Amino acid sequence: MIDPSLTVNPVVLLFKIAALHIALSFVVNRMSWHSLAAVRLHLTPRKWEKNGEIYQKLFRIRSWKEYIPVAGPFDKRSIRSDEVSYISIFILETVRAELAHWLCLVATVYALISFNGQFYSSILFFYLAINLPCIMIQRYNRPRLERVLRMKKSPLIIPAESRGRLFFRKRYY
């Protein structure tokens, strides 16, 4: 039997999860460049991803990725420079975006299993549809950017930290 104290209106839960996503995005946006560089090591492409090409082959990512809105101060729609410092920041921003979307998915699943309700599969599908394409875009783009660094025979350059930044950082475009 379902415990009525755990039953939540699905619309209320939808908005609670959205607020949680905003909070998680804020936290990830405040992460230092050094922290992102450390997380990058855990988000390396897997062999089965074939350096991101699996996303083009299975999902035709190049045909729809430009229609996904870009959030945050860094414009990831196109490469604006081939300087190593810019490519490095671009790579770290893809790590930031992927991490934020993974954390949002985990938070969504946790919120849904914490409560009972009949519309939860719809809410889960909604948040999967929002987050998975963004994760795929980052996992498609990052190996290509890493290849540019390898071609330039350069390691990732971690920018100096800008202290006191709030939600928005310096724009890099």
C-alpha cells in the first residue's frame, strides 16, 4: 500500500525538480577550473563511443545539436578560436555542462523514487529528454576538441581562477 504522506502532486514535484536542477547548475557553475579538470578525468570517452562518433552514427547529432539552447556565459555553439587557451576553456566548459546534466538526472531519479505517484514515468521521461541530448552533445564535442589539443601538441591549459565570481563568469567569445 502506498503511504499517502509520500504522495506528491506531480506538477509540484515537476517544479521541485526544476528548482533542484537550477540549484545544481548554480553549484556546478561555481566550480573552479582545477575542479573541472579533475572531473574531466572521470568523463573521458569510452571505447564504445568511438571518440564521440557513435552519437552521429546512432542519433545523427550534427543534424539537431544546433537547435539545443546554450546556457551559461560560454557560447558552445561553435569554435571561435584555435588558441590553446580557448580550446582548453571550451573543453572545461563541456565538462561543466556534462556534469551539471548528469547531476540533474541523478537528482531527478532520487526525487522520483523518494515519493509515490502515477505520473512519475512521464516526469522521468521529460527530464531524460531534457538532459540526455545535452550530455550526448558534450560527449560528442569533447573528443574532437581534445584532438585539436593533440594536433597542437599541447596539454590542457587550466586558466587562473577568477575569485569572487558569482553566477556569471567572464565571457569567452
